[in-house]
Amino acid sequence: MPPGDSPPTGRYRVEENARPHWLRTGYRFFPYAAQQSDQWWVLRFNFGFPEHEMYTLFVDGNPATDVTGNPASPAPLIASIGALRPSDSETDESTLDPDTAARVVKAVAPYADYGSEYGAPCVFCSGDRDGMTLG
């Protein structure tokens, strides 16, 4: 992999050749979701970045992998994540409808803090966050 690429870390099998169509959710800690192969993929923005990867990917509510995107990556999944602009309110990224966004984010909302999905939130960057906070 080229320097600067961050491959998925492998807790759950995620295909690097996947090309998810990311949609904004409107939620601060879980800003993007995509329906991929009949599963909901949700990205948690890790506020401890760069100590942690930029995102954690959840698949149908289960933690899958930590990943930092790179728009120049030859791996489509990593490139798609690298192209996202979560801090840009003026972006033309598509938005998920509010009811669907609420449903898919609710499944992962208890895990807004990095590591909380394993019962071990990071002691340095956790903040008892409410995963349903709008962005």
C-alpha cells in the first residue's frame, strides 16, 4: 500500500474493493452511513484522531474496523472515506433521510466514545458522548 494509506484493521471482514455511497446522517459522532450489500455501514468520527484512526466502521451495528481514509488510495473503500468532508458544512454530499439516519445511528449510538464498543472507552479521549447528538 502507498505511504499514508491506512488499511482496515480486520476485526470484521470488510472488503477494501467495496465502493459504498456514503450519505451524511446529520449526527455529530456518526456523520456517514451507506447501505452496502444489504447491510448498514456507519462511520464513527474518532475525536481522538490522530492517536486513533480517523473513523471506526460499524456494519449492522457491529464494530468492523478502524480506518483513516486517503483520497489517493488505490483501494476504493479507503479512497471513498478519504474523500469525505465531515467538517465542511458547505459540501454537496448527499444526505440520508432523517428517519433512516436516526434508525441506523441509534444502533451504534451507545458507542460514541472510541473503544466503548468493547467496553473499554479510551481514557484520554472519551467524554460520555451522546451518540444521538445532531451535528
